[in-house]
Amino acid sequence: MNCYACAAIRLLAYALLTLILIPVQVMAIAFRLRLADDLPRVYHALCLKILHIELRISGAELMDGPGVIVANHASYLDIPVLGALVRGSFIAKTEVASWPVFGTLAKLQRSTFVERRPVRAREQNDQISQRLADGHKLILFPEGTSNDGNRVLPFKSTLFGVAERTMPDGSQVKVQPVSIAATRLDGAPIGRDLRAFYSWYGDMDLAPHLWQFLALGKVTVELVVHPPVTLADAGSRKELARMCETAVARGHHAALTGMHQGVPVPLIDNGRSDDLIGFSPLAIVSEDFRLFGPDRQFGS
């Protein structure tokens, strides 16, 4: 059963949160404050609370320091999922920069916008290499598009060319595969058809999809983290892309079939951040809505 009253509350909370934090991030970037790196993580974590997305994680530890996270891609919802865990920014296709709202948010997270054409590969790899040399962690969806969430599409190897560069200390660029899978709705397994409520792909319109998702209960997203690899492990750029694709597909399948059931991720691990949620309108959506009746429980 959908709750459209809940959807309205969540949408209002999301809009208020975004409108409040946009000018803060603008100022943080303008004055080159450390907050500009930390605020996006807090923002994405709060968004997951509003959206009632529960994260569970298993596998290896997320790598420290600069490097590239590569993951499968089923939805715009993958962005807050990874953004809440990784202190970094995204590598996005050029068109995203012109999207209303989401384009602005991508720019404020200092995303790197690229054209997925071989003719621009060298120039774009130079740009990405400089970001890594500056100590940044970057997040890439190498499938090049989203899909229905039931499979992993082939990874495009073009942007893996950055792994052919070296870091300022002479070390190789680390690439860490991560599998993302929406697995449960209100604790019950999500089948192939229901996964479309999370996945956004093809010619789906964004607004109706988001509205429908906001009316759902708690969605569990499993992340399976794989050990980082380098070009030396693979031997070539194309083989590195293939290795990462294989790892991500294996973890994705394991999560969908219940072989991987990770531990819950505490989205807000800072005492002051907890207070922020507890004493703001976000408390309405970060705890039980209780609008579904006594048998429907949400939140963590």
C-alpha cells in the first residue's frame, strides 16, 4: 500500500533540506572550506533518511585516500547511496550538468563532467588524473547508463584509461569495484518487477518515478565492496574494466539472491548530526511515520 501523505511530507522535507544547504555549500566552495568536502556526505545521508533507504554493507573495506570507485547503476538513487558513504565526487556525463536541480547539485559536489567519446578520452583522463593527484576520491558508473537493476551491463573501458597514469608518489591508481542492489521493501524480498520502483531507466519520467518511490516504505539497498585493483593486477585498461565488471556482477547477483546480507550502515555517526535530525522537521521522516498503521514500521 502506498502512502501519498508520506510522499508529500518527504518531498517537502527534501526540498527544505536542499534549499537550506545549497547556499551553505556555495559559500564553503567560495571560501575553500573543508566543509565543502564534508557537507555533501551529510546531505546525502539526510536524503537517505528522508527517502527511507536503509543501507547494508558487506565485503571489503572502502579504500582510504584517492582512487576511483566503480559501481553498477540502476537509478539516480544510487547517487545518495554512494554519496553518503564516500567522501568524494562523481564522474558524470556532460548532459547531467544541464539537468534542473540535479545538475546544480552535481556542480555543487564538484562533479567531473565528461563526454563518453574516445576522441575526448585523453583530455578527460588528464582532468581526472589531476583530481586524483589533488587527493580526491571519484565515483564512476562505467556502464554509461542506468538499467532495470536486475543485471549489470558491460563496463565501458574508456575512462579506465586513468588507471594507466601514476599518482604523484609513483604509485598506481587504485580502482575499487562496488556492487549496488535494491533487495527488500519493508523487509520483504523485492522481485524483478518490483525492483522498477527503485530503478530509473529507459524513457521513464523522473517526477512520476520519484513521487511513486516517495510513497513506498523502507527500501533496503545492499552494497558489496570488493578489494581495490590496479592496472598491474589486470595488465591492460580493457582487462581492468573486465575484472571490475566481473566483480560487480558477482556481488550484485549474490546480493539479489540473499547470499550477501550486510550489516546496517549508521548513516549519521556524529552526535551533533543526530541532534540536527532530532530537533528539526526532518524528525518527521527520520523516525516512524506511523501513518500506515501499527503493522507498518519504518526507519532505523
